[in-house]
Amino acid sequence: IIDLSDPAAPQLLSRTPIPGDECKGISINADAAYLIHDSSERLTIFNVADKTDPWFVRYFLTEMNDAQHVSLSPTHIFQRFSAINISRPLAPGIDLYNDPGFEFDSNIVAVHDNTAITASLEQYDITDPLNPILLETHPFGGVDDRHARLEYPYIISPSTSDGIVSFATINQAVDQITSLAVQPLGFTDATVRGDLVFVANGSIDVYAASDSPLLVASLGKDQGVINARLIRKLDDHFVAVSPDRLAIYDIPTNPIGGTHAGSNPSYIELMDDIAIISSSPLIDFIYSTDIIDVSNPIEPRWIAQLDFMNQNARPQGIATYENHVFVAERTTGLHDFDLSDPENPVLNAIYNTAADPKDSPRARDLKIRNNTAYVVDNANGLLIYQIQNDATLVPIGNLPIDDSCQHITLLDNLAFVCSSSNAYLIQIDDPANPQLLSVIEGIANTTPRMTTAHRDGDLLYTADYEAGYRIFDISDPTDPIELAHFDADVTTPQGDFLAYAFDILVEENILYLTMSSGGFAIYDNTNPFDPTLITHIPAAVPQGGNNTRYRQFVKRGNQIYMAAGAAGLRILSLDGCAGPCPADLNNDTVLNFFDVSAFIVAFTNEEPRADFNSDGELNFFDVSEFIVAFSNGCL
């Protein structure tokens, strides 16, 4: 038993021999420790009230064998044919189920609240522990009952026999379980923090969880990491155990956190400590708007999903006003939800955005500035509403646009409205009388899908999806002049990444660009016509290896909150990575062994990028300069 209250100085409290054959697992119930054995059908019970002097109490015969994991409820350990009553932790007993013929379909691997989950991922209501009721039959998948354990909302099941690790996710949004087989990573243990999977396999590897996990970091003996076989979270640290050592680590990652949602979101807004993410039809046709608690960005927490009172609802764009979120729903119009209690959203009102109230609305997106809401409707152009003191909307202006409008961005006194082929610059000085100033056409022979824009003085940056991004002079917004066009494709040591530009921001000579499946790029934009790549963070390696898509984002301080397609919400850190970072040779925004390895390879192959002192020669001085740059970190 080891005291970890001071992570920097773990203290051994006691070392106690275990009688009998080899122990394969342990569960704690109050002052009792239950030890699970490799082959014998019994628990060995220790009294651990005094952590410095645990003592053997007794054996207890069970139905379990093969080191099956023990999942505890407050009162019982559930077996297939009976339950072990642990109300008295040191003196358990056997309770029979009320139905003499009842049998769980397979061994129990997880207990959460009043639900027990079996190895075949079927769920049972155990509100009455002796009368389990089948809730859901899982049509596919399963986990290894010998090693599975619950880290809500994940059931983690490393299989040491075939090198396959499966993650069963309890989808909080729809109260279902989905299976994800991760193979052939072949690790022996794993823990999850904010949708990042930290795995032990003789080293510690970090993956962003998805249908094809993205390797974020790999730490081995060259970084001082022990021969890790087990790994667990300890607050913001990680405890790793080898056959003969225990170590505690801080492990920086980028992304720093994330969480899956009920759909594949493309839109995001922040409201205090919550993020609201919403879907779009660009990835698939699964729609939802989800509320995420981001008070701890390292481990965001899904808390609610908006109820549109319509099972076929198709929400898209979102905007916040005080404690309200307005959502553009494709078939019924604009929905107003009160988020005073984010865990219990309340639908206040629905507004028909059709020109004729008898017609069906086709709301797509909206933005709010001060007390004015600007809404685009696929069939009715731009609609403008005044927000009253009670958050109700009153229509005050409308500009019909003969096009299928999809997105809107507010640019000072202009609105940038885009369809699948064109963008419209609209003057909104007088919200009651919007005026069309000019039209920007999409690029020929490409998918002309413009999604958003950013204004920096008289320069307009447009995100043109697969065409990259463009820069226009809008000193005269009635006559935009194209000044530059960048395909924004990126090549790094991790591979080639095509840009599908979705969102763009320029701030203090730094340009931020989401590239959908291509990832996220940061440029030094001191010269807008010659941007220099600072950092690229891939969504998948290789590109398209999973359904993660980096779409709309919000920058708050040194963090990027991103709607990330199948990955739900992703949060990136800009600490040390929004300025020049010469030692970050693999452009992953984190300085670690990968950069040292990249330098060694470049130096060995006599690549120009290894010439760190720029003298045209490769020698010890370049090694010295690299060490200094690595030690100094990013600017």
C-alpha cells in the first residue's frame, strides 16, 4: 500500500504477503480489500482500515474464476447466478435472485448507478439488486470479462491474448453503448482522460480516441519512462507501474482534452464554462446540439442534449445571448433555449423563419451582436430580429437572396452570407434596412463551398473549403478585389495534408485555420501575402484515417475549442505554440522525444533543417543550437 498524497514523494506504507496462489486483481470496499485470483473461485479478504498494518481476514468462495474483474455496487457483487452481499464489507454473504431461473447472459464487467453491464454489453436495471431487469440487448461487440473495468463513460478491456483493446462507450446523450475495437495496438492497460487514451505497453503512448486512433505522443525509456504495464489517473497526473517500479508522471498533450457527442458537430459557441456544439449535414445525417461542461478543459464533461420536441430535428448553426442559446433548425425555424441551468435546458420559443408563415422554414445559421440576431434561411435569405428584454425576438429587417444560403459571419458593419457557390457582402449599419453591396464568386473547377470569413482592417479572408483561403481588399466593399489565394495544403514530417478550409481567424499577426480532415494550422501572418507555417496539428494520420473533422472553432485565451466532427469537441492548447518554435520539428505543438528523433534523422541525412546555426555546415554547433532551442521551448 503506497501513499500518493504527495505525488512527488510516494511513501510505502506496508508490504503484505498474500496467502495462496497468484493474485490478479483487487477491489476496495470501505475497509475491505477483495483480492481476485488467477484460477481459484474465491476472494481473499484483507482488513485495510490501518493502511500501515493490513491483515488477512478470510477466504470467500465465489462463482468467479479466471481472474474475472469484480464490479462493485454499494451493496452487492453481481455474479451470473447469485449476488454477493457486501453490506458488511468484511463478512460478505450470498443472496439468491428472486427468480430462481434468472441468469445474467454473461459475467458483469461494470456497474454504474442502477445499471449493470455484462461482457456482451447488455444492460440490466439493478434498482432492486435481487430482481435484475434486462434493459437493452446489444446486437454486436463485447469485452473480455477477465480484464474489463469501468472508467465512466468508458469500459476498457485490454486483451493480453490477442493484442486487441476494445473500448465500450456509454453514450450519455442517447443512453446506449457503442463498441470500438482498437487494434492492433497491443497494450496491456489503458486509462482515459478527456477522450485521450493513455496506454501502457512497455512505454506510455497517447491516442486521441476515434474509429482510427491518432497517436498524439509516445514516451519510452529515452524519456525516462519505466517499463509500464499498468496506468491510472491521479488527479492531473498518471501513475504507471512496471513489474518492479511505480512512477508518477505529468504528460502534456495536444489536444489537451475532448469528448464525443450525440452527432458529428461542425458548429460551436462558448458560454462561460460550457461549450455548445451542433451538427451539420457535411459529415453525415445524424443531428444534435449538445452541452459540454468545459470548466476543466483537460477533462470536459457532456451534460445535456437539447430537445427540439421533434425526433427528426436537424439543428445547425448556433448563437448565444446572455443565458440563452438560439439554434437554427432546418425544418421548424429558430429555437430559443434557456440555459440558466445547463444540465436542464428549457425550450422557450420557436420562430418561423419562412417569408410566408404557411411555408416551412429552412433556417441554417445565425449570429448575434448586441441585441440583434442575424439569421440565414436557405430559401428566404437574411432575416434580422431585435432581441427584447425577455429574450423574445421581433423581426425588424429582411433581405431576400435568390440562392441557397448556408452560413453567416458578422464583419463589423458587414454581414458575410455564403451559399454553396457564392458569398454576399451585406451592409448592416441599419439592421432594419440591410443592403446588398457585392457578390464574391466561388473558384471555378472546385467545390465552391465558402463557409466563413474574417475581416482584418480592409482585408477580407475567406475560407473556401477545398480551395483553401483567399484574401480580398474590401476598402470599397461594393467592389472586393482579390489579392491572394492560398491552397493552404500542408506538408510536415507526419505527411501531406490537404486543406478543406472551414474556419479562419487572424489575430495579432497570427492566422489560425481549421482544415476539416486536414487538421488545424497556425501561420505567422506578419506578411499576409507570404504566411509562414508555425504549427500543424493533424486530425488523423494519414489524413482521412478517421472521421475527425476540425470545423468551426473559438479561441479563448491560449486555448482553441473546436467542433471536431466524429470526435465531438476537441480542445487544443496554444501555450508556447502560437509563436515561432524552431525545435518543434514535427509541428505537433509539443516539444518531446519526437522532435529529438526528428533532429537526429535530419542531422544524419544532412537535411538543411538540421543546420540550426545557419552556417551551411552540419556539426557539433548545430547540435548545441538545437539543445538550446529545445530547452528554451516555444516563444
